[in-house]
Amino acid sequence: DDPVTLVLALSPAHLHLCSTGMPPGATAGGPPPLSPAVQQVQIRILQLCQSLPDGVALDHIRRELKTTPQQDLTSALTGLHTGQRITIYKQGNTCYIKAGAQILRKLEGLGENERLIYDLLEDAGNKGMYARDLAYKSKLPAVAVRKSLTVLMGRSIIKELKGVASKTQKVFMLYDLEPSTQVTGGTWYTEAGDYDVAFIKILQHQCYKRIKEKRYCSVKTLVDWIASSEISNVPLYEQDVQDIINTLLYDGLIEEVEDMSVSMGGDVLYKVVELGVRAFETPLTNIPCGTCPVFDQCSCSTSSAISPYTCPYFTDWMELF
């Protein structure tokens, strides 16, 4: 029997994977990106496997990860098995998980210092660690840490990345992990760690143009359209597109549509502001009154504390003419 089928036939939540070989939500084009939560589950599974080299019972893994959602456990096991980082076998009615031969070969023969650094990076997960923090936590000299990092990178056990938090320090993490947005800065940063202004402007223009063409759009429909039109070389998710939508909202280029579907649990729709007139370009907002936070308290009475007669901003504006 296929080992993945053996493990994933153990509960109704796994039926999809038994028949397709893919976790729920995956497509033939490839599995969806693993969430940080699933990556942490994978790390914990590997730790359990390494503590019991002859194999750890699936029931034991479930007890250790009893607060983990079933779908996260399914995705974690599937990803590890697909990447040959674990093997799955059955003895009697019990399923066992064992660290894959590839991982064991990489870790074989590591010195005490290298193993200590590896364990620290394993615990750090997809946030990784700086060399100085590794030195502090391991209590090893900086030279020993650098040597250990070189050995681990040479075996493709770990990798180094340039993080957005520091231009001079590299972040180290396990080789197979996708770095968190805390490290990369997320979608809006380049691989060099720079804020990608050009990419953002392209998306703003394209989203505005699409909303204008279709009259009404939701974030979800924009995500699907961007994916099909190949505007972006990187996958964009709903939160990414919502970020772009928010900038268009703040600039007064689009607005939310008051729609019954929202109150009934439907998606929020957006439309272009009528005639393409941006809120801050109307005649009213060219004078201080248009953006005044105490406009409703202003009075033309000379005795009022807030009035055109006492307003310094209004006086300055009048002097422009």
C-alpha cells in the first residue's frame, strides 16, 4: 500500500488525500504554499522523528500535537513525505513516521557544535536567526559559530538570507523552510530587501483599470484575474490585493459599494469614484475648511472660539492669492 494512503486513511478528514495524493485545497499544478503554522508542525514532527530514530507512532505524534488542527497535520505530513524528509510505514495496525534517509544522511557525522546550531535554527523555524543571536544562545565563540554555519550550508542543511530588518546581517534558517514575512518583508519587497515601489504602482494601475472596466469588483475577483492575466510573477493572495485596494481607497480613487450582499455575508464590492474625481482634488478640499477636523464646530460669529476670523490656516491660505 502507498504509505501516504496508510496514514491518511485514519480519519475522515484525510479522505481527499487518500484518493488524490494531495491535501485538501491542493491542485494538480502543485500544492499550495505552506502556512507558517504548518511549517512549525513540520519542524515538531521532524524533532520527534530525530528523537526516536527507529520511528515514532502516528498516535504519539497526534498526542504531542493534540492542539494542532487536523488539516494542518495532514498538510505537514504530506509536505514532508513529498519532499522525502520522512518515510511512512505500517507494522500491524500501527503507522510509524521515520526521518527520511536524505535528512539522516545530511545530519550524519555532524560535530557537537554543528548539531547545537542546527537545533537552535530548527527551533527558530521560518523566522531564522542572526549569527550573533546563535552565538549568544549557544554560548559558542563567534568563530565557532561561523565555522558551524559554513559546514551546515555546505551540506544544504541551512541557508542564509538577506532580511529587511538589517542590510548588513544575514538571517540563517533550515534549508527547506520558506522565510516568514518578518524576514522577507512580504510581497512588497524585492529579493534584495528593497521596497518595490514600481511593482506596487503597476498593481495599483491595473486594479484601478480593472475595476473601472468591470464597474464593480471584489478582492477575490481581482485575485483570480491577476492570477489568470499573469500581471505578477509572484503569487498574490487576498491580503496582498486588499493592501492595494486600501491604497486606492485612501487616495480617493475608488470606494466601497453599499450592497445588500455584504449584509448577507457576501464580498465587499468596489467601484471607481464617479467621473474619476479624487476626493482631495475637489474644489472644497483646496481650502482648509475641506479637511478641517473641527469644521462642524466652526462658526461665522466673531465671538466664536473657532471661526474664519481666528483660523490661522484660513489666513495663510488667503495670503496665497
